[in-house]
Amino acid sequence: MDVNDVKELLELIEGKDIIEIEYSHGDKKIRIVRSSSGRVKKAQEVQQARPAEVQPEAEVDTTAEKLLVSVNSPFVGTFYCAPSPSEKPFVEIGSRVKKGQTIGIVEAMKLMNAIEADADGSVKQILKKDGEPVEFGEPLFIIDPEG
Amino acid sequence: MYSYENTVKYSLDSLPFIRDIIYRDSVGSTNVLAEELARTGRGEWTVVVADSQSNGRGRQGRVWFSPSRINIYTSFILRPEISYEYFPAISLLAGMVVAIVIEHFVNMPAELKWPNDVMVEDKKISGVLLALGTDLNNKSYIVVGIGINVNSDTKEYPDYITTSSTSMRLLTNKVFDRSSVLNYLYTVFHEWYNMYCVHNGFNGIREQFMRRFKMTGKQVNILNGTEKLSGTVEDIDKYGRLVLKSNNNETIAVKSGDVHLI
């Protein structure tokens, strides 16, 4: 399971009448739950023990369950990871962020929309490259509030 | 006592819709200051005016040359009560208003390049950049930043700008009172912003914009971050997007990018 798997799942339910989706592959399982506003907000990743290490009575380790927060694009535009091409990115993988902190920009018609972290935590994934076009509701970052 | 601060305040105080005027002799960027104010919850039509900017910025961090005593650098807060999808084309509204204001003073036609470049005699005369965000109360704001070359002369410009930029003074050989230009800018912006909100988006200003838009039918290249598009400009849609007919006959609505005539 990698960044693209998470992204594809988020894209799959965006704009559709799906409240919850669960996908498992190998020893990993991911569950995405839509918030009441309809916006994809929380992704739950369940880390399972590898089959080879599993004791018969403990096949799923639910204590390792994590809530992840997806930060999505508010509209169609171009994603920028830094204030300008010559400056450092707002955040990198592993950066600690505070709720409300600017972590990227989506630009449409010279309207610069600051993308803010939806939660305190650490940046787990950056799903778009600098200068890439983005669609409405498309996930841009995954934040681990416990990270 | 005559000062730019006093004349700006006197001139804008006469406009009843302006809520607050914040003046600075020098500021990093009027947009940054206006955004700081917006985030604390300051209301629509809170206006920032500076005599100079030390860090004036354009799209993608480009520098907006902002010397003191000659030009206009201003930003203000809007809180539009319209559908979110119509927010970006406020950028086009801003360019159109600047074009109307410049035409009024210089008595020459101004041309608009998508999304909001204002050109007179094929030279850039203003810069417009907008920021969208949410404040502490989770309410949306838009900050509109406008720079207009009013009284700058070629000797004030660095070499890299002189061939591509002009000013109201260079076009007319006259010196303009910046406070009067600011007063007219806000008067016209207020009028057309209301029209934009009532008629929900670009359609409310379409006729005024399109009469200054000369790119229809022209071949263009659009550089958008890592993407490059080519095609013929067909129209601007109700969301303010540039509608292109691509070279393989596909219709594309462009939301972002630098447009270059081929």
C-alpha cells in the first residue's frame, strides 16, 4: 500500500454517494469514512500483523488503528508547495504542523488560496507535485494527528 | 498639513462603504498586511494603502517594483456572499476595474489579458493579485491587491522593466494626484463588485470585460506549472475560465497559467 493507493481510494469516493470504503491488500487494510459535511476527511489505516508473525488468537491488532486527516483542494487550479519557485516548500514529509498553518497554495486565475492544515500533527504524505493541476476535492496532503 | 497619508484618508473617508483605512509609509506588502487583518476577522472594505512596498509580489513570487512617492499600492478585504465557484473570477473583475480607472484618467483604451493584466499600448501598467483564506471564525475572505503605475518615470524603473511597463505619466506627460485615482478606483470597484455579486459571477461584468479583451480568435500557448497547452482562444465562461479550442479540436476551460500569444 503506498501514497497512490490512498489517493486513488480518496478520488474514488469523492463526488459519489459512498459513505465508507474499506480496501485490503496483503497485510494492510485501509478504511476511509466520509464526514457528515460530505467532504472526505478521515482515513483510518489499520496496520495488521504480518501473517507469519501472527498467533492464532490475535489475527488483527486493532490497537494500532490510526486516524489520518486528508486535506483536499477547495477548487480546480494549480498546486504550489512553496510561496515562490525560489523559496523552500511550506512543509515536507514528517514536518510538524499546527491546525490553520499554511502548507500549500492552490491558484486559479491569480487568486492564491492558502491551503491550511486541518489538524495538528505531522505531514504523512504530499500527494501532488509543485505546479501540478488539481481538481475540486482532490486530496493534497495526509496529516497524521498522532505523528 | 499636506501628506500622502492625509490626502488618502480624506479622499477615501468620503466613500461611505469604506469601513477602515490603514495607511503605512512603507510596508512589506499591502496584501500580507490586509491578509493579517482579514484573518483576525476585520470586515469587508477594510482598505490598506502604502506609499511604498519593500516586498511587493506578483504571481509565483515575482517582484512588483514598488518605489515611494509615485505609484499606488493598495489592498482591501472582501467577504463575498456568493457561491464559492464564482470566487476566482473576482480576479477578472479587479483587472477590469483597473482598466476602466486608467482609461478615465489617461483617455486612452486599455486592453485586458486573461486573467487580469491591464495593458496600454501593449505595455503593462498595473499588477493585480488576490488571496483567499479563512479567518479565526472560519469565514472566507478575499484580499484584492492592486498596484498601479501612476507617476513613475523611466528613470525610476530598473532596466528589466522599462521595455515591458508603462505608467499613466509616461502615457500622458501629466502628473496625477494618487488620492484622486484611489478614490475613483474604490468607487468603480464598489459599483462593479455589486453588479458581480447580484448577477452571480462573470456574466454580471461580461460585456464590460469583453469589450477590452482582444484575445478571442488568437493562437496562444499557456504555461501552467508543469503543463503546456496550445490552442485558439474561443471565449471566457461564466466562471471566468479561458475557453480554448485545442489543436486537436478539443474544448478546454483553463483556470490557471501564463498566457502567451503565438
